[in-house]
Amino acid sequence: MENKKLKTPNYTGLNIYCYECMLNVKKSMCNHYSKHIYKYRTKDNFGKARFKNFTSKDLDAVLQEIICFKKEIEKETIQVKEAIKPTNMTLRDALVCYGKWLNNIDVPDFLIRKIGKDHAKDLVDTVVKFLKVLNENGVNPSRTLVTNVNLTMVGYYCDWLKYTKEYEPVTYNGKVIKMRAFFKHVIEVLEIKMNNPFKLVPAKQVPKGENVIIEREEFAKLIDGIGKVTPYQQLGGKNKEVKTRYKPYLKDAFKLALYSGMRREEWATLQWSDIQYSDNGRAIIVVDNKKVERITKKQVDPTIVPVHPKLAILLKELGQDDLKDSNLFIIEPNRTCSCKAIMQDASKGFSHYYKEVFKTNEIKQMKCLRKTYMTELKKHTGENILEFGTHNKNKVLDNHYLNKVAIAKTIDNDKFFG
């Protein structure tokens, strides 16, 4: 075999693979040129990884073969689609159809819905876990008809959620709801005559606690502790993995969340151009109400956030004068990770640092910052809070966000977060 170095490819999914090192060359940096081949990796329309090794050493010829390979995959997709019929649909087939439905593949225009990629992936992953649990209990998802799913199989999954994963009631209920949605799709969209096997699964009772807020001194101590207490957290499980919860933007993210009252996805995606200014220079933040629009699937009025003195100072510290009206993110403007990663890191970081700073098992979560903001806002606006908040009913605010004890305290009406 010719001992010649292969030309480096600039094509997504195509790599040089070394049989000697059993790694991609860019990772192994080896010089076993005679053992190198071109290897291509892609995914079909069902999300399944597909691989192809090439004997040719000519990069141009390999690229031509990749085009043919992709056409073969597309042809297989069509054949699978035609082979799947309601009378012989297995659990695996139903999962394939569900994944395509969520990603609007072969869906009529009038039924196309806006579902985030992360949300769609989460729904599919939940069903995948269900199939794995069945497989571990001797039920082959590739051979079991979807109409044959019974309460015993549902029990396998519920026991896995409760005893193996030891999920809290909120998470447990969420998984069951997602499985119920999967079988609803099977019944209503795929038009398979069966009962929803998850319909009878009762929801776990979620303890109703107080609307916890964070006090001013408490928040200041938490912010001061970041960088002083240990950033490391040891996870559970077999491997006892250790993760660092420190991120350089945590302090700014916590302050922005508290002073604006925005949800995670709102402050994590907030850009400088979302700040609007009046003729006298007074500023407000205007952002889309993403959560409500996602739930109702309708366009609603945007969220209005008043820029009070505390928030104005924070924005100045974050570079408002230089970055005003730009499309850069306010938190971590030069980010190399996704908004979802920033949201998750902030939430986990908040819980970790709260536990380490206050040495308590009664950990407050990051959502207490929004509740604190809503409580503070009502102190100063009363019933007019609805003009600024994202809820259109006082009952929602009273039940989920407002701490009535704090509202009842004597306050200085001239200062907001003062």
C-alpha cells in the first residue's frame, strides 16, 4: 500500500481515520500513513448515525462517493416510510414516525408547528429511554407491536423512574406526561386504534412550599462567595464524577436575573438591541414572551422590564456605553457555547454556590430570583404589576411568585431594590 499522506478534507463529517491508532488522525496526530483511510459519518432522517469507509485515496473521488451514499440513505428512508403501516407498526416504527413529526418531516403545511430542536430531542430521548427499559426487561421494541404495549410494560418504566433513577415528583410527572404525549401521537396522528397505556398512571404529589425569595443580605453574601468557596461538586452515580460549577459570568447572570425578573431563556438570549430608549434617555427592556408563546402557540405582547437604578448600574458595568444597540448578548457576549448550556450552568451554579456558602441542605434554586423580583415589583406598583409582568392574572402571581410576608413589610417606596 502506498505510504502517502492523505489530503486533509474540509467537509463536514469526513475525517482521516487511522487503523493503527484506532482514532481520527486529527486526534492521534500519527504518521502511519499506510493505515490511513477516509471515513464519513452522517445521520439519516431518523437520527441514526451512518458510517462509510472509503478505499480511495483521492479526495475528489471520495466526495463524489459521499453524494451517492447520501442518496442511498434518502432512498432507504422512503422505503422504510412506505413499509410502515398501522397494522404492523412496532414501537421502533412509532418512534421513527414521532421523530419525523416533531421535526416537521413529511408533515402537511397546515400541521407544521414550531417546536424547538432541544425540546423535540428531549421528547424523543424520553421515548428512547422507555424502549431501552423495555429491552432490559425482555421486551424487544423492534418486534413488539405498539398496540401490544400493556400496563406491565408501563410498570417497568415507572419503576425505573422511581427506584433506579430516584426522580423527584416533578421530574417523574414530566416523564410520564411526555410518554403520554407519545402515545397520543400514535392514536391521533398515526390513527392507530388503542388506549393510551400511560393514561392511568397517577401523578406524584408535589409538595407545595412557600414562594421562596432571597433577602438582600443573603444575595450579597452569595455573590461574594463565588470565587471563594469550592467550585467543585461531586456527582452521584457509579463514577462519582467531579464537576466544576464556576463560570466567569455567574455573578452577572445572577444579578441580571434578579434585577430584571426575566426567565432563564429571556436573560440568556438578551441582546443590547433589546433595550429601547425614549427621547429623554429613559430605558426599558422589551423581549418576546417566549414561554407563553411556546405554550399557547400564539404571538402575545412582549415582556416589558423597567430599567430601575440597580439594573441601570449593572448594565453600565457590563458595557452599555460601548455596546449600546448592538446585537451582542449582554451575558457572555463572546460565547462559545449554546444559550441552553449557559442556562443550565447558571441554574446548577446557583444551587451549588448557595449550598457551599450557607452550608445548608435547604438549597434555594435560581427561580427564587424571579419570585423576589415579582415580590419587590408589587411593593412599588401594587395591582399595576400586570402592566410590567408576563402574567395576565393576579391569581397566578399570588400563587406562584409573590411572597406576601415581604410585601406586608414597611418599605421605602422611593427605592427599588434599594
